[in-house]
Amino acid sequence: SEDLPETIESIRPSIKAHLQRFSKTGLSRPEQSILDIAKAENTKDFGTIFRVFCETEGVYGFGDVQVKMMYDDLVRKGLLG
């Protein structure tokens, strides 16, 4: 179809973001984003972090439970808390 190249270009950011979810060494992009947001906003409040995460990392389409699981894991690891 004539629209195929445009369609492929429109999914490029989603594919890149998906690949950045997986890290063999260190934190994934979503985890790092949570830490960066906490630092930038000078808060550990999950509600604030979740709101900003949705604004900046909306490409993932994560809901509150998914982000909260990452947030809690970062707290358990002593990286946020």
C-alpha cells in the first residue's frame, strides 16, 4: 500500500522505546526515567512521579500498577527512597 512507509516511520519511536525497556547492564529506560523524575521534581511522591512519567514516557502506555511495580522495585534496591 502507498501508506506503508509512513506507517513504518510512525512506529519507529515505539520500537526504539520497547528495546530500551530491556537492559543487560543497569536500569531500563523506564526505571531510569522514574529516578530522573524523582530528582528533577525533588520528590518521592508516587502520584507526582506517575503523572510526569505519563507525560514524558507515554509511548509505553504503562498504567499506574506497572509504574508502581517499577517504583517499588527501585525503593527495594535502595535507589529511590
